[in-house]
Amino acid sequence: MSISGDHVLAGAHAHLNLVGWVTMALFGLYYTLTPSAAASVLAKLHLVLAIAGVAVMVPGIVIVLKGGSDAMAATGSMLTAASMLLFLYMVIRYGLGKPA
């Protein structure tokens, strides 16, 4: 974007950084510190929801920014929200730092 001067896709770039990197890093840190949560089936579901959310939302935002439908971005947003709610449940259920 900097070289071309075209910042139209800055929103998609920001969401990719925040949802695709920052939240994934926080999830990984939590599961490293709380192996009992990481060993659960819900952790695997959380992983699937989180990855699917990013994989669907970011291209969906690009489509919206290019003038297309918002259906894909909305679907990705819902998947991402579901993964974050599941993560909140995991933190409440397993706490922080409980061994396996």
C-alpha cells in the first residue's frame, strides 16, 4: 500500500493484523499457560472457528471495499464473534494457568 499509494484495502489489512495475528497470539498464549483448556475438545472447536473466521472475513472485507456484497464479511464476522465467545467461556471455565 505504501509504494502504490493505494490505501483502499487498509481496512482488510487492519482486520487481518488484529484478528489474524493479535487475537491468535493471545489464544496461543492462553492455551500454553492453561494446558487443561488446550487439551479439551472445545479448544479444537475454538481453533476451527477462529481460523474460519479470519479466512472468511478478510477476503469478505476486500470484496466489500471493492464494491461487492457484504455477505462473506458478515459470515466471517459471525464466525469470529462465535470464536471469541467460545474463548471467553473457556477462560471462565478453565481459569488461567491450570495444569492438565
